[in-house]
Amino acid sequence: MQLSLCSIVKNEEAALPQCLGSVKDIVDETIVLDTGSSDRTVEIAKEFGAKVYHFEWNNDFSAARNESLKYAQGEWILVLDADEVLVPEIVPALKQAIQSDRHILLNLVRQEVGATQSPYSLVSRLFRRHRDIYFSRPYHAIVDDSIAQLLQREPHWQIGYLPEIAMRHYGYQPGAIAAKDKLGKAQAGMEEFLATNPDDAYVCSKLGGLYVEIGNLERGIELLQHGLKAQQTDPVVLYELHYHLGTAYTHLPDLPQAIVNYKTAIQQPILPKLKLDAYNNLGNLLYEFGNFPSARKAYETALEIDPVLAIAYHNLGITLKAMGLLEEAIAAYKQAIELNPNYAETHQNLGVAMMRAGYVPESLAAFSKAISLHRSSNPQEGQRLQQSLREMGFQV
């Protein structure tokens, strides 16, 4: 038996079919550890042929994940949560990679569907079944600590990664976050861990970033700066520390310091996909300072890394318009719309650029679409735009 799926679940009847369906013809066995479901989660897991076990939840993700590993028989372990799916296109590369006799861990690129920041992350979710590999940390549980210790004893092993998107994660959509109180649970779990591990740079980056996200900038900056002083050498952790500091100083606002942190984050030797939001945010700050050529370069670099990043095309269009390059701006806006047709601001900016370029009928069509989209998301802006057009003599 080569590949085992290990998943911990609780009340996931809505999401679990998609998760298990994504791997049903790929894994050799499915281990589902239920931590107290009161819905049809267990029944659904069994319908997919999973071996279901039970575990009393104790607010420790590592404990639950390690319990699930006890039942696995495969040579390799794949870990998915119910709100994650395996991308079909990665399967050939994944199957080839686990044939290697060198790798102990293969990191996977995860797309964070619905995330307002950082559309990709690198997760340690595919590893050999080994008695000395286990999860640590009660929240944001990872196997990296145990693997680092293992490599000191068995240095012949290597850590690798699959460069293409392997997983999609739907847990960062606003509704899912609110429904499960993810931020509150994360804060409590990481604060408890930090109390006994005050110099852990990894948890400083995660918890500091969380505080920045909820608006507690002082506590967030304090944790992030403390993480930088912890002599951390992991480039992914260093990236996150500087990235979150960039975001914090943007909100403070201390824009020059934010630029310094974003640039330092970008310099870290990590997978380029992980740097997308730093490039985009850096471009926004450079635009604010009127440095349009450098802002343009930041957005174009992001698009070289990910040619389907709609927000980068949108921001590039704004920058090109500010530079007076209307035809190029129009092309950028159209590309953004092709990738994300429901973003009202892009249609509105396209209308402005087309109006300035003399394409009046096309401009009015773009404004009309923007107004229609604004009705559901921002009706006041839609009304303001429509009134402005009427004052100019246009009926939209």
C-alpha cells in the first residue's frame, strides 16, 4: 500500500464529499478521524469507503492529527482537511514524486480560495510514514519540527516540493471563517502555545499576522518584531514576518517602513508564488508615492509569476492610466475583467480610461456594467457614478 489519506473532521457533511471525491481514485486507503460530529459526517465518510475512527476533541490539532496517523498503513501520508481538495492536474506529478527513495517530505502549493491576502501557501502535507514524524503545535499543526530533528539523525533524507498548485483550500472564505469562529480559536490556541514557547518565530509570525488582520496593530507588530529577533533562519518564516509587518505599517500608517518590509520579504529565497501579495502590496505603496514605473514593475513581476492574478491586472491598469498610457491601461483592465468579470471597480476604471481615449459608446457600456454590479455590493457608489454621468449628459 503506497498512499494513505488522513483527515480529521467534525460536522463537515457539506464539505466532506468534495474533499473525499477529489482523492477517491488516487489514495489506497482513507482514514477519517471524527472528533465529535453530530451531523452525517461519519455516514458520508463510510459511503466513500473510509475507515472511520473516533477521538475526543481536546483543542489540540496536533493530538488529533497524530491520532489519525496511528491507523495509516501506506508508505506515504497525504493530509487533507474537509475544506480542501486535491487538484486533479497534480496527480501525475504526485504519483511520480512519491516513487523517489530520497524524499522524506514533499511540500505542496495550496491555493487559498477566497483569501483577501496571500493567494498561495506552502504546506507540509505529503510525507513518508515514519515512526519519528509527527505533528506539533496545537494550532497550525505541522510536521516540520519533527522532520528537522529526524534529518539530524538521518541526513540522507531530502525535503522537496511540487511547484504547481496541488490543493485548493476553501476555509478562508468569509462565511466559513465566521461560522466556525476560526480567528478566535486560532488566537486562543496560539496564545496558549506562545506562553510556554515565547521565542518561537513561527508562532510569532502566525499570531502576529492574525492580530494585524483583526486590527490590533500594536500587539501584532510587537510579536512580529520579536519573531525577527529569535534568530530565525527559515526563509518562509522570515518572509511571513516581514510581509505581515509590511501590512501592519501600511495600516499604521508608516508607508516608508512598510515598503522596506515588503522589499525584504520579496528578497527571501522562497517559491515565487508565495510572494505574490508582497509584490502587489508593494506596487500599491509605490503608486501612492507617485513612483509609477516601479509600481508597474511590481505588478508586472507578479503577473510573470501568476498570469491569472486578476487584481494585479486591475492595479496595473490603474498605474498605466496614471502614466497616460491609456491603450495599455484598457488592455490591462480587459484582462482583469476576463479573469474576474464581477469586480465593479475594474469596469468603472475601464469606463474612465475608454472615455479619456475617446471610446464613448464602449465607455458607457463599461459604466453600465459597473453600476449594475455596484447595486448589490456598493449601491451608494453605483448611485454616485450614475449621477455623475447624468451631470455629464449621459443616460446610463
